[in-house]
Amino acid sequence: MPTARGYVRVSTEEQAVNGVSIDAQKEILQAYAVVKGYTDFKIYTDEGFSGKNLNRPDVQRLLEECRSGKVEAVIVWRLDRLSRSLRDTLRAAALGAREACGSGQCAAAPQGRHIQCVYPEPSAEIT
């Protein structure tokens, strides 16, 4: 059974109201998981947390599950939902999920893992 995990985050109440809300992000990720054929899909959520580091309860749960080797993909709406730090994003990608996916931006991470996001952005490769 193809396994994927989603991760959504907003920093502030204002962002939740005027930006892309938690519910909107979840809806986008759920639809993407269906299109990609992930039948075992769960979404982790951190509401009201900054993306400056990985010190957030649900992102830590997500990373722990990735370390277990049971997660094939991590899906995010935009890379900055996972972390605003490129170093943290690449570290997270190296923890076990073979790819983090969506459509749009794609960054090749160490050990051949890939990170993409659902929201279209210019492509970039990290070497």
C-alpha cells in the first residue's frame, strides 16, 4: 500500500484567515495524494508555529515516522510550510522518505531524495 504523509502549517491567525488556511492546504494535499495513488495518507498539522526551525510538535512526529522507513513520500503545499531553512528542509528529506512531492518546485536532496511542493514555483536544484 503506497504510503505518504502530508504536512501543513500556518504561523499566525492572520495567515490562516488571509493566506492559505490549514483546511485549504489539507484539501490540496488530499487531492494530490489521491491523484498520485497514495492509499495510506495522513496529514500532520502545526498551527501557529513559525517555520524558522523544526521545533514543532507535528513536524517532529512526521520526521519520526520518516525515520521508521515506512513513509514513501512527504507532501507539502510549499517548501516553506515544512521549514523556511533550506538546511532543515534537506535534513528532513534525508531522514527516510524517498521523496517529498507535489507539482512545481523540485530540489534534489542528498542520497537521491527529492523535495517538491504542490504550489507551482520556479524550479531549483540543490547540489
